[in-house]
Amino acid sequence: MGTLRFADLQTRPTEVLDLTSLTRDEFRQLVPPFETAFQVHMAAWRLDGLPRTARRYTTYENCPLP
């Protein structure tokens, strides 16, 4: 399966509903608080669940989250 991006699904609202059980507008409202919580979590923890000790987390330009 390829990368799934919300921008690609905006023209296909039934697929958003099938994947998330949320309407497109409901999902859009959840993105900002989720992104904030994700950034806070990633500042302290790595993806493998260990505490972040060496490098700080940065969101890459081509990150699929935005």
C-alpha cells in the first residue's frame, strides 16, 4: 500500500468515512489537536518507545502528517 495522505482523500469523502468512521469535516477538526499532541510526545520519546536523549525531533519537509 502506498502513502496515504489526507490531501488525496479530500475529493473522496466516502473513503475517509470508510477508513476512520468520521466525516471529512470531523476528521479535519481532529488533525490540529492530534498534530500538537504528536509533536509534544515526539519531543520526549522516539518512535521505538525509548526516551529521546541525543537528537531532537524535527518534522521533515515531506512528512505525510501535515
